[in-house]
Amino acid sequence: MIDLSGVAKVIILVGAIMVMMGIIVLFADRIPWLGKLPGDIYIQRENFTFYFPVMTCIIVSILLSVIFYFITKR
């Protein structure tokens, strides 16, 4: 017999992560500093625009690392 309790926990975790991502996407435009931090690269020329949110990516990475650390901590 296959133990489905582990699979069920993974499905619940994936669903919770998807709900959190949906909420973030829904309210992302209401976070004024998101994507406009010092260190974000923004170059605009006549026919060219380049944008890479370096600091925003670093902060999001740190937050996700802390969240996943506490989720997986036993």
C-alpha cells in the first residue's frame, strides 16, 4: 500500500505557495518600492529600454530563503 499522506502534504504545500504567489501578483502594483529600489538597473534610450531589478531580486531571494528555512526546519 502506498503512503499518500506525504503526497497530500506536498500537494497542500504547493497549493499554499500558489495562493501566496497569486496574492503577491494581485497586490504587486500597490507595493510602491517593489522594482524601484536603489541598485535596480534601468536604462532608457531612444528606441531601447532595459530594466533589471537587481536589488529587488536579492531582497525577494532573501525573503524566500528565510521562509523556506522556517518551513523545512524541524
